[in-house]
Amino acid sequence: MTDSRPDPRSAAVQNRRISRVPAFTPVPLRPRRDGWSPVRQAEFLGLLAQTRCVSKAAALVGKSRESAYRLRGKAGAEEFAAAWDAILGLPGAADIKGRAKVTLESLIQQIRQDRYRPILRGGRYVATIKKPDNHALLALLGRLDRLVPPGEDWGAEAEGHRKQKHASV
């Protein structure tokens, strides 16, 4: 059964194919069987890139359009929203990380959650890749290194301690 109504989107939007969906850190939520799991969030973004329609993508992952917009508005959804904007080609979508203040707690949370990237082939969503967030890990290590007072080298202390321990054995 074909729909006789014309597509309300412009021809440029209808014909634009996105070849790559940016990786993102999922919105931190309480785990629920019927909720927005990290994989479901990635599937939604992949299907959004394929269909170019929020309602269709949400329906394909078993959620409502309103639920998707509520998820987008939650605290910690900056990367999810930026990936959504990049998919739809909205202005200001070039900066996926956003400019929110990054705390040690948020870096640790990003490291625990990993990053997800939907994969498209020929304009169709095919899979999701889950990878550790190495950028957040390196940022956390850099911050921790800056906490060491100048002139102190904790690495040398640990090695000296190891040498003393082995010498006494």
C-alpha cells in the first residue's frame, strides 16, 4: 500500500545520504528491559540516518517520537544530540563533543560506558560498533598527572620501592 501524500521534506533532504554516523557516548540511564539502552540509542541513530525521519526511526526501535525527544533533552545527552544533529545536517553539528564542562566524574562515566557508532553500508543501517572511549581515558590520565606536585615523580618512587623490595628478598 503506497502513500499518495507527497513527502513534506525537501528534495535535498530526501536525496542526501549520510555515509558515517559519528561515535557517541550514550545517555546515562537506569537499565530497563524496555528502556533506551545504549544499543537501542545507537540503533535509533543508525535508523535515523537511514530513514531521515525521527518518527520512523523511533518506531523501528520500538519507541515513540516523543520518547526520543525526551531522551535528547536529558542531562548527559549532549553527544547523542550532537550525533542526531550531524545526521540531519543541522547547523552547529560539526562539534560532536559539545562545550560542557568535563569533570573527573563525567570522564570516569564515559570510560565505563564505552562509545557506540552505528555503521551504514549503502545508506542502510547494518550494525553498531562498541569501542572503549580511549579519548576519555587519556584525558583522565592527563588530569591525574597534573595533580602530581611539580618535582615529584611517582613513577621513580614506585620503581625505587620495587628495587628495595627485591634486594631484601
